[in-house]
Amino acid sequence: MSPPNTSSPAACEDVVAEQAMRWIAWLASGDITDAGMCEFEEWLAQPGHRHAFEQQRTLWRSLGPRPAVASAVRRRRQRLRWMTAAAAALAMLMVWPEASLRLQADHRSRQSVQHVQLPDGSRAVLDADSAIAVHFDAGTRRVDLLRGRAWFEVVADPQRRFSVAAGNGVVEDISTAFSVSRVEEAVETQVGQGRVRVAAPADIGWTYLQAGQRAQYGSASGVVRLSDVAADSVGAWRQGELLLEQANVADAVHLLGRYRAGPTFVQGDLSTLPAVSAALRIDRPEQALDALAETTGLRITRLPMGVVIVHR
């Protein structure tokens, strides 16, 4: 992110406050250069600017309403309060542990992909912000997908089926490599090699899938076949690449948000924007988010504590 353009003179208090907001967003982005800091110091030294900067910095940290003297100022204050509330909500989430998930999960990932060796020699790869619980014994090999997405490369064992339980269904290996993703109650599986079978609810008939095929189920629906994909694209996120094909823009933003250290919020309705197809590097999430914003005409506001707000 480059520093704000302050070449236009501040004709009124509202313009100076807007410049202060942009400087705060720039400082919070972490993309700080020596030249930018010199420009910031020059801006700060101008009459009234330091006072405006301190006012806006206080506002970011406050949830209290502030009166407005004009409709334009009121709209800006409302936006600021929304952004501040989002930042405060995030701070609460960061300090309040997800006790239930922590108690259940054997393995959790944060903002990066995590490789897990399972007790039988099989391998799991967890996408960012994912969690699994492992249940292996003499007659059982079961992994519960608690959150997010995971890829499995399964070692054959004729005596014990390998299954992944997610939501109200189950995905069972038949000698394969496959991925399972869970968003709320929607579960999708994609097959990279071999075959799997899927049932939802878990005690009804099976749907069989082979390489390049995928299916989805939810709490209110059975298994539904989806359009096929290239088998070598399944689990591309393991190599640091997020493949979007005619994806909803808001969904794409939320997907990229998984790989950021701070939370990512969407402000406003993005549903009218055209679907997006792109290949983005998830090992460089800030640059990927900037590229997505540039492609779709979105704006990004970066705040303290790593908060990002994406809006039109």
C-alpha cells in the first residue's frame, strides 16, 4: 500500500480528518517506507493536522457515538463507528478462546497450511483455519473434520476403512487421495486419485466418486453431484495456490481471509459484481487480496490489529 496522496490542500476540517483516516490505514497496513514516513511527518507538522490525527486515532479505539454537524460528516462517522465496532469485535474474538473446538481438535491450523502424519502412516494436509479430530484404534480409522478443509493421502488397510466424518455425512476412502471441505453445514469432497464413496446422512446409500469428480451435501439435503474438475487441480491450495473459477466475489474475499493474520470483513453488498476467475498465491495473502480488489474494483481499508475491511 502506498501512502495517501495529500497534494490537495485541506480546505476544511472534514478533508483533514479524511486524510488522517487514510494515514492511520496506511500505518496499520505495515507497508511503511522511509519516503512515506517523511511525507507523513511533513503532513503531521502542518497546522491542525496532529490534532486531527489524534482525534481519528482515538475514534478507532472507541465504540461511543460522536455527533455530526453535517450529513456528509455523519455518514463518515457512521462508517468509522462500523469499522471500529468490527475491530473491537475482532479483539474480543482474539482474546476469547474457542473452548469447544480446542477441546475436540487434535490438530489445528492457523493462517497457513499444516501437514499431519496420521497414526497409520496416512497423511493429512490442513488448509488454513482448519481443525480435525483423529480416532484410530484396532478396528477404526476415522477423522472428524471440525472446520475448514483437509486433503488426505490414505495408506491401504484391508481390515480398516478410512473415513472422514463432516456434518451429518461421511466420506469413505476406497484407495485414494481426496479433499473434504466444510463451511458451516455444507460439506464438499473432491477426488484427486482413486475413488471414494459419500453418504449423507451417514446411514443411507452411497454415492461413488472417482478422480476429478466432486459432490456436496448439507444438513437439509442429501449428496448432490457437482461438475467435474481437473484431477490435478484438486487440492491446489497445498502448493500455495488458490484457484477461483467463476467465484462469488464476497466468497473469494472470505477465502483469502483465511490466510491472513487478522480478520477480514466485507462491508456492503458485493452480490451484483461479476463472478471472478483467478489463480492467487495464498502464501502472499496481502498481495493476493490487493490483486483481487484491483480486478473487481473494490477498495481495501486496513486498520490496527490487522483488521481489513473490503468495500465497493
